[in-house]
Amino acid sequence: MPTCFLPYEPNQNFLLPPSPSEWLPENHLVYFVSEMIDRLDLQIFYARYEGDGRRNQPYDPALLVKVMIYGYATGVFSSRKMARKLYEDVAFRMLGAGNFPSHRTICDFRLRHLPELKGLFVQVARLARELGLVRLGTIALDGTKVKANASKHKAMSYGRMKEQEQKLKQEIEALLERARTIDAQEDARFGADQADEDLPLELRIRQERLAKIEAAKARLEARQRQADQERGRHPDDQQRGGDGAGRPFKHPFGVPDDKAQDNFTDPQSRIMKMGGSFEQCYNAQAVVDGDSQLIIANGLTNNAADNGELLPMMQAVEKNFGQLPQRVLVDCGYRSEQGLASLEQMGVEALVALGREGKDQTTIDCKRYPASARMAERLASAEGRAQYRRRKVIVEPVFGWIKHVTGFRQFSLRGLTKVMGEWSLVCLALNVRRMWTLQT
């Protein structure tokens, strides 16, 4: 008796159009994303399309928002991959509903609406609060280094820039002198009315390279001038103290150290230690709710240190929810006397490590650092130690989900403002995915 197979007719047409709601299991993430976005206020996305109706029909912003958030929630960050998934992936096709925007349309929409996407992050966080998922009891703050869309090999130190600048100027002068000699010979041979040719390729390449180095050198010098001014140094000060009695400064005002670097691809990114190596990075910040592990505020900086981010992140939480949390847990990277004192004034119970784990802490001068001394007493108590131990299990898994579950390890955009917007999109997508997990 021959084997009876299930019917298989690849060329069979559907007698009736299939319903997209039947393509995937009813508890699939894509349906949650679609329903979540439908509950949000997207009017700001539609505002730029208001007109007299004579323009070409654009894609519905809700479609592009859903595709982008679902893409980031499932590890698809490239606009080209999103456009391809709209043809090949069942979940993306369900969101597209027969629409197939090009990768350029998706990319332009993301760039154009980065501020609006940050606003959606706040909407979703507030919705989680209304649903009882966010309680603002205990929260944890931490930062993680994320690679920039630039190679560290495209960076150059200030000392190297000075060397290359002089070398290129000498090469350009030699090429120009050679060109002048050739021009004089050709003028004598063919006449002075002969039209000049374009600059030789080797000369043009060197001039473009020199212009990039001079621009990078100027950025480093401007950055150093700002840093010197923030330290209270005056351009005329040659010695520390300003009275001529102190030690001389290592460098003149506004002159960077020879090891200071600038990147040609993304000048606003910085070299930061990442694991056991140094990479071109940004420092991404996230405030995480202790009960739901949802991100309730986010930020981003190109400073490798965290100690200036504690108060801005607390202010971001207050701005998003209209109130401050009861307790915040942070590691020693955020320690500062001013920050601890400010948190006490704000009425937030803080547990901030005063040093690395396993290392003995030196005695704190109570008169000079009263807030740090009070923090040391709090951390020395059994209750304080028990509460602080929760920090790692609140915030560290969130960064693990971002980097190892969704696979987001490098930004697609360049420049501090754009990268900040993309980080908000990453946090938004992770929150949507986390809310789906909590409700299934």
C-alpha cells in the first residue's frame, strides 16, 4: 500500500484571502507590539504630513513605528534588513499588511523622528506605571559601554596629528612646486592661453587628508579649552594658583596632551575601556525599576565616567513620572559628595557604594565629607548590605538582554544626538518586549 502524504500543492491559490491574525500563534510578540502601538498617541508623527492632500501618498507612520520597534525588539536593527524582512518574515509581513517600504524610507523615518521615538519611550513607561508594573519603590542605575559606529583605527592622537600636519604640508608644497614647474614648461611650449587641468589626484588626496586632520586638531583644542575653563583656569595663567607661586601647568591653555585622540568617522564618540580592550564607544545609562525590571529613564554620554550622571538620571525619572523613587541603588562609579548630599535633600534614600567590592575602605573625614560618612554607616548595617545586594540582579540582567538576547552591541547612527535617540529606541523596544513577557 503506497504512503499517503499530506496535501502539498505549492501552486494552489487561496480560495479566500487568509487573515493575518491566523498566521502566527495568538500570543506572539508581534500582536502585542501592534496592539501596544495602537494604544499610544502617535499624533506627533502625523503632524508633518498635514497639508492640502496633493502630495504622494506616504506610508502610514503607525506601520513604520511598529516595524521599527518590533525590529529592535527582535534583533533587527538595520533598515535594509527590516525592508527585506517585510518580504521574507511572516511577523513583519503581518505588520506591513501588504506594504513594502524601502530601506531608505525606513532609515529616513528613523532619522527624522528620533525625538518623537524618545517621546514614545516615556509613553510606554507611563503606561507600565498605570498597569501597576512600575511602582517606583527600589530602582537601580547603571551604565554600559556600547560601541560607536566607528573604528578605533580611524582615530588619531594629537601628537600624531601635528606630525602628519607638517608632513602633509611639506608634501603638498613639493607637489605644488612640481606642478608650477610643469606649468611653466607647458606655457613655454604651448602658450599661456592653454587651459589649466584639474589638480593632480595625489595632490587632491593630500589636501583632503590635511583638511580632515586640521578639523580634528581644532576639535581637540576646542575641547581642551572648554575643559580648562571648567577647571577655573584663565588663558593667561601659566602657573597653578593664579598668583605665580604654584607649579607651572603641564600644557599651555587650550593645548591638549599629545595622547588625546579624535575619531574621523564619529568625532563625538570616545575611546573607552570595554572588557579587556579599548574601543570607540558611548556610555549608555539606564534606570531600571526593581519590581518589573523595566527601564524607566535612560540617558547617554560620551564621557567614560559615570559620576556626573546620578542627578540627571534622577531628574529624568521625576520628569517622566512626576515623582521620585523611594530608594536608588548605584555602584561606586556614581559616588560624589555633592551627589549624595543632593539626594538627601531630594528625600531619596540612596545606597551608593563607596569603593569596589572586596576592597577595604579608608576612613572618611566626617567634617569634609559628611554625606559620604552617613552613606558608609548605612552600608555597614545589615539592612543596608541586604538592600544593596539587589542592585546587580535588577540592572545587570537588563544590559544582558540588550546585548545578548536582542544582540544590540553597536550603534547604527553617528553623532551624540542621533545615538542618544537610538538608545531611547533600544530601551523602548526592550520595554515592550519585557511587558509582553510579564503579561504572558
